[in-house]
Amino acid sequence: MPDFRSKLETFDNRYPGRDYKIEIVAPEFTSVCPKTGQPDFGTITINYVPRSKCVELKSLKLYLQSYRNEGIFYENVANAILDDLVAVLDPQWMKIEAAFSPRGGITEKVSVQHVAAV
């Protein structure tokens, strides 16, 4: 899988001493099923408690669009996004939820999370 992480940009959190949660919802996520080549559609929800950095939204949008033609399973999508965002942001806590539209009458939702070591 290509390295999409370099597309992510950050900005300084002006309130690093305050615990607060950021929720970002991307309802137009697309990727490709690696078995069938058919498009997959879903909603990616990102929740995190920042430390010193926050993700810049336009760069996040471009990062997520990088998956548009990528053959990748649902489970790998959620884990790859978590790995990339944790590497770039180093949050206190982060949860990624990838909820995909029905395919063959079946829906799937994948949730993964990161908790920083104290």
C-alpha cells in the first residue's frame, strides 16, 4: 500500500493542558474491494483527544481521498488510518470508526482505538 501519511498536515493545539475531544466525520469515503474491484462507500468517524497537535482538515480530506482507487479491506482501512493519524498527531486517545454501506445485503462497521501510554 502506498504511503499516504505525508499528505497529513497539523497545527499547534493552543490548549494542550485541557482535555477535549474532537470529532471529525467524513461521510463520502471511498475505496476499492481488493477481491472484486468494486467500489466501497463508507463513513469514517475520527474522535481524538489532542496533545500538542491537531489535524488540518483540508489535508485530512486529501489524505482520505487517496484511498479512492486503493484496493483495501475494510479492516485494513480503519487500522491504516489510525496508524497514520497516531504517528502524525501523537494524541492522548483516538478512535476510528469505519462504517461501510451495504454490499450484498451486509453492512460492516470497524472500530479501532489508541490509548497513549502514560
